[in-house]
Amino acid sequence: MNKETPLRNSPKKKKASKASTIPVRLFLYLGVGLIVLFYFLRNELNQASYSGPPLVDIRVHVMDAARNPIVGAKAEFIRKKTPFAPPTFVTKTNKKGMAILPKKLADSEYYVRVQRPDGTLSITSVLDRDPDTTTLEIADPEPIQGTVINDQAGPLANVLISAHVGGYRTPPLATTHSDASGKWRFENLSSTLDFFDLSARLKGKAENRITWNRVEGGQVDFILEKGLPLKVQVVLPKWKAAAGIPVDVLGNPHLNGKTNKDGLFILNDLPLTQNFFFRVEHPTLTYRRQDGIQPGNTVTIQLEPPATLSGTLVNMRGEPVQGVTLMHPHGPRAWVLAKADAKGRFKIGDLPSGDVVLRFKSSDGLAGSVEVKDLKKGEHRENVVLRLLPG
């Protein structure tokens, strides 16, 4: 048996037992201290990581035009970040006309699409952690109708018509299809909604979008022309096709995809007059941000090793300036941020080649831009002195 840690206090081992209690007690005290320190730090970190108000249930009070609660209305809570995804939560209004999203899900901004028991539809948006109740009034519907024709004035059947409130990046409030004569009609849209963004889509045709309001009213007639493809060609530094690279269509997440084996990402049936912007997601390479492109065109994005810039920020007198934030809008992530330290030193990466304009701002109101000339692909330019001039 180890004499340093006896199991019993026998008379023969009394001295050894007395001597060994000191390290045992010491370890016990240290253990308790570490446990207390652990829980203290965990509490402090939790408080530091979350500084907002506590989560609360999101409440939407649904009522009719006479301000009476609507009972049994179907309410769908749809995250604003994923407006075309299935609802996160579906419920019905209670006897007070209240639709409630449990606080455990209240971690986002939501659209709330509500359907009265008779089928009448409306939609609103709510904020997370908002203690106030949002009111949604659903009045009796007034129909919206129209026709769809091709560019030869012939009727088009089975065209998907969707109605949005607040732009085409919101979830569709309702959808319908044109019949054999090209006619379509929405029966169940609440008359409290004054503006609708309507779109007509058919495979092989360019999407058409029209804004409708109740003041002008009238029938909505769509003309669908032949669609033109929009192509994004992604190539590696030596012009080899970049296959399987994720491509985001900014503002249109439902159109996102990946390049094919030839490095092409192709979109069809888009609105002919709209500009589209793209972001290519590559773990190590960068590129110069592209201007908007319309259907019928091809844009080539050549990936390249990113350039890095480091040095010192100085004022007009040549003195180092601290606490200034640098930004550049040229790369794929739109804004890359770097903050100068107490000696004005900075380092900023993910820069494309060529001339780059860096924007800067500080907490004391200093703001402006400074240009860096002729960066090479993959260059690590050091000891650069950037003189910051306001304006």
C-alpha cells in the first residue's frame, strides 16, 4: 500500500496519515476553486456573448375590418433570411385572434403569412425580440385579374402568376395559373393590401414583372417573350474551367447553384431588363467584383491568388493614425475590414489585382479613400505608408 495516501488511520501509520492530509486537502481546495472559477467564467462569457434583451414570444394579432379577432386563421412564420423555404412554424390563431411563435424560435426576423378560415390572405413582417404585438388586419377580398399573351399576341396557358407584397424577394402571398385562354385571377387577397408585385413565369419565356396598386386598379396583362440565358463562366488562374464552384445570385438566393464540369453556371427565364450580380465562393482564391449583367450575356470570372497589403496609416503631417478601419469594395465579399492598431499599423487581404481603392473611417469622424496602384496577383506588399486625407 502507498504510504503517502493511506486508506485508514491506523495507529502504526498515524504520522504518515497526518503528513499526507496536507496535499489531499490542498488538492480538494484547488478542485473546488477550479469548479467555482469555471462556473464564474462560463457565466461571464454567456453575459458577454449575449447583450440583447431576452427572447420573447412573437405575437401577431389578426383581426377583421371591424377590429374583431379572427379565430382559427392559419399563420405561417417564414424566416426573412430564407423567404422561399418552407415555413419555420405553422399555427392557428387562438380565441383572441392571436398567432404566437414560441420564443425558442424567435431568433430571426420573420414574414407571417395568414389565411382566414374563408381563404382570404394577407402578410406582414415582424422582428425578433420585439415585446410589442404586431397587428394584422384582413378585410374582405377584392379580386385582381388579367391575361397572359406571347409576343405574337397569342394566349399562354399554365403560366405561373405569383403575388408578392414588398418586392419579389419576399415569399409569395398567393399563386395561380393562367387557363387555356390566358386568363388568370386572384380571388382571396385582402383588400387592406394596397400594392402587389406580380410576376408571370413560364419555362422558355422571360419572366415578366408588374407592380399593381388599388388606386389605379385595372386589369393586369402580361406579355412573355422568349427567354435568353445568362451565363457565368468561372475559370482558375491559368484559365482552366472551375467545376463545382458555388455561385450566389445576390438578392435572389433561390437561384443559387454551382458551376458545371465546364465551369459554367447558366440561368434561364430571367427578366430581360434586370441586372444580376454574382458572388463566387472559393476558399482560397479571389477576383475583382463584377458589374451587373443582363440575360443574353456571358460574364467570365477569373479566379486569382489574393493580394495582401500591410503598412502604416498616417495623417497629413505624417503621424501614425490609430483606430482607423479600412474597407475595400472590389472583392467578392464586397467589404473586407481591417483596423489599424495603436501605432497605425494595418494588414488587409483578399484584394484583387490592379488598382484598388481603400475606403477608411474612424470613430472621430475621419473618412475618405486612398488608392493603391498596380497590385499584382498574389502580391504581399509590405511597409506601405498610406496618407489619409479627409473627403
